[in-house]
Amino acid sequence: MSPGAPLKALSRRLNKRRATWCLVPPITRTLPSFIPRPYSTYSAQPPPELSSAKGALLGALSRNLDKRRETGRILEIPDPVAQANAVDFGSNDVLSISTGLLREELFRELEDHPDFAVGSRGSRVLDGNSRYVTGLEAHLAQSHNAKDALLFNSGYEANIAIWTTIPQPGDVIVYDELVHASIHDGIKGTRTTQVFSFQHNNPASFEEVLRSIKTCHPEIAQGSRTLFVAMESVYSVDGDICPVHQFVNSAKEILPFADRVFMIDESHSCGMIGPMGLGLVCHYGLENEFALRLHTFGKAIGCTGAALFCDPVIKHTLFNYARNFIFTTGPTFMVLAAVKAAHRIIGGAEGDLRRERVQKNISHFYDCLQSHPQWETFYQTGRLRIVEEDWRLHRFRTAVTPLITQPGESRALQAQLLKDGFLVHALQYPIVPLDSERLRIMLHADNTPQQVESFVEAIMRWARQRYYPPRSCKLCDAA
Ligand SMILES: Cc1ncc(COP(=O)(O)O)c(C=O)c1O
């Protein structure tokens, strides 16, 4: 971000707020006044319109659920017992720290702080702040080579806060069409009306959008308004990596005088890519190009929550204006301690070992699949496909390893694999396009080579039974 326009605009906004001594915008809508009736006038029976309301509501909701069931898209609350002993090829805990190593490190952190408060006791803007949380923000900012950091209860909340608060009316937002739902939801609530998408990971499409902005929005080209660009480092559905250099360079070339604010969501690269797992931006040394970097802690970090790396003015603006930051209880000590403990693990030699094991498991999985005697048959007939044909050539292999099935088949494969003792998740339309329904396989540090081999064998066994079931013999059946 160039130092000029946007930070000045945000600072002016903060100063206005300082002048009014009001942290939170007043609620401008007036509520209709409620005049209570004398108690005696309430009858024991609810009025007829209320008694039927419950039935009407549940009826309407049930019909919605039935519709979803009919299209095969109903989500059921997973059975924790069935999943408990399954081998993990599904969870986001890709470094496999959450259920063991991190617990031990967390206990050590708790022992060092025996007087911790269990609850955070309020919003961060009131009593939910502490030396521990500000210290953790400073530590994370320093290790990620950022000016400042702001912690959120979740990545979802962080994206809502960023996009509803930071872009100002008249600014322009450009985003990759496949960014996470939380970015889409944040952008839906944004204060600018100028929002454009470009085709997924496609620099040519991005450049086309920028050229039309250059023509139609001179205020962006001249730098008096700000251009925001939203992307992810690793996309959560295909596991593909963003060509960050190309996007940054194209924007510089096409809009050299623009005030550019690049935002990157590093949910799937933090902990996994770069020195000490610091992410894609740190790996390439592009910290100055990305004014907003979001790291979420629910994946390789093995915890919950998120950190936004940004300028202190942006942090202060979020602290003052992001309603979902202000009107909610801050993160608890337990969560913060877990985040700190996790960063100790992933930033050390153990983290390196685990990242290496994930890489080996990804290669082993693809090798087992592609060398399986029946793979070619299923692959040629389009019954099973992988997205990354040339996975060997990739500089980074990401733990997200999709296996495309035929439409309507992924749930059945997922269910059979669970029966066989493997936990994995199916992604269906509308999360993915109709013709690329899939299993979203996550390879983990603690998956053993034998588990990977048995998992591949179970997939191929399902495919054999599904597409080439043994013919029944009338004579045998009769006997
Ligand atoms: C790219 C991306 N951003 C944001 C989120 C939301 O993060 P959280 O689970 O911490 O709310 C996710 C989670 O799936 C994600 O994949």
C-alpha cells in the first residue's frame, strides 16, 4: 500500500471519532416504543396467531430441509462416535498437532501462567484486553515481519470485519471468484458499490478487469481512491496456489499511480509454507506488497482464531468500527495460550519435520493412486480424476488433495470409506461445480505410509464394486 490516500482517509475517520469521544457509531434507527400492557390482561393461552406461528415456522423449515434432502445436499450432524477411530484424511489439522503435541505444549504454557482468567471478561475494547493478548499480537507481528497484528475469534469474523470496515465509499474491490465464503460475505456488506471479480487464479482475466477500471475509474488510476485486491494463497477446494507475483506486477504495470491494497488470506498456507511456516508472502519476501495478510489458526496451527497483519491505522480502525469485533467477547486465555504454544511448535525443528512428512505423504498418495493397476481404467473413463496431473512439477504440494468423482457419487464413496475406517469429506454442488464433485482428501503429518496405501486400496475397491460389480451366477444363486 502506498503511504498516501487510504491511511490518511482512515486516520481522518479515526480523528473524527476521537473528536466525538464516541467509540461506537450510534444506532440511528429508532425502535418503536413498547408500552407494556397490565399483567392481568395477558391470558394464559397465547393468542391464536402466536400458537399457529410455531407450527407454521417448523413446517416451513422442514419443507426447506426436505427440498435439500431431495437434491442430495442435506448436511447431517456427523456422528462423533463413527468418526472417533477413523484414520484422519479429512480434518484441517494437517500437521497433526491438535490432538497430542499441542496439548502438552499448551499445558506448559498454562503452568507458566497459573493465574489466568478462564473467561476473557468482555469485549477487547472494554475488559477483554490483557497484556497477554497485546504481547501475542506484537510477537506474531514481529515474527511475520508485519507492522502490527490484530487477533480475531475466527477467520470468518476477521474477513467480515475487514471488508465491511476498511474499503471506503468510492473505493474499488477486485477479487478472485473462488475466494472463501467469508470474503464473499464480507464484501456483500462492504461500503463501496464498485466490486468486480476475475477468473480464478487467472492473471489475464485480472488484467482485463484492471484495464476496464483504468478506463472507467480515473479516481483509481490517479490514486485519489483505493483499489483493493482480494485473493488466497492456497485455495481450499483445489489446493492450488495463487501466482502472487503475476498479480502484483500486473497491478503495478497497469495502474502504476493507483493506491493499491492487496489482501491475501493465508488460511491454508500458514504453518505449511515458507520459513517456519510463516506463509506464502513471507516465503517470497512480499510483505511490503500485501497491506492485509490474514492467517487463520483453525488449520495447520491446530487451534481457533485468526491474526490480521496490517498497518496500526488499519488495526485502530477495525478496533473502532468493526461491529463484529467490538460487540463480542474477546478471545479467552486458553485459546491465546494454545495459539502461542502452536507457534512455538510450528516455528521450530518439529514444525519442519512435520511439514516434510506432509509433503512425503502427498507424494506417496499420488504415487500409490497412479501406480494402482486399475487407476488408468477409472481415470480414462472419467470415473475418478485428480486435479493436479502434473503434481510432481509443483514447487509446493498442498495438503488439500482433491479426488474428482462422477456427479452424485462422492457421498457414497465417503460413506464407504468411513465404514472402512477412513475419515474424509465429500464436496458437492453448489460448493463445487456440478461436474467436479469430489472427495477433499487432506494428507496429514501423522498419516503413516501404510495408512495411505490402505486408503488408496479402499478407494479403488469402492470403484471396482461400483463400476464393475461381480456378475451374479443364476446357478450359484439358486443353490
Ligand atoms: C480461506 C479461508 N478463509 C477463512 C476461513 C474461515 O476461518 P475460520 O474457520 O477461522 O473461521 C476459512 C475456513 O475454512 C478458509 O478456508
